[in-house]
Amino acid sequence: MKRRIAVPMEHGALCSHFGHCEYFCFVDVEDGKISGKKEIVPPEHEPGLYPRWVKEQGAGEVICGGIGMKARNLFAAENIKLYIGVANKSAEELVEDLLGGVLRTGENSCDH
């Protein structure tokens, strides 16, 4: 089964606030292993744009730190699964944690 997982990034690691990321790392997974990755700078942030854009890039899952409730609802409307409140690591480490069943989600660090 093929999967594409999006991770908002800043300075080579997970961006703690979803809407302020420098770029997204799209990690491709096939047969339970990372098969590739692509870093893409998103369009300028506008409310409601990123969920649709992430879906257009082929991702069905997003690993993130903090994300607002409106964005959470918009991702749900696009049928994109969110993993919220994760540790500040590289995209590859986070996806490996997810694949290994040890990705720790926690408190959403976004307060709006």
C-alpha cells in the first residue's frame, strides 16, 4: 500500500506551528518503508488553503506540532488524518516513528 505523509518543516525539523512552516516534506511510504521524499515550498499561507493544497500533493496524512481548530476541521473535510502535538524531529524520524507504532502525539501547541 502506498502512502504519502506531509510534515510541515522549519530549519530541517518539524515546525511547531503548522501555518508558519518554511516548507513541507512529503514522505512516500511503500510496503511499510520510506520509499522517497520531496520538499516543497507551499503557496503563501491563507486561511483554508493548506488542507486543499496538501491533498493536491497527494498526501493523506499530516504529522504536525500545533494546528488551529479551523485547520483541523478543514483537514477532516478533505479526509486527511492528523497526528498532532508530536516532538520536534526530522520528517524521516517522525515517519519512521509512525511506521514503527511509536509516534507520540500530545498536546496541541496552537492556541487559536
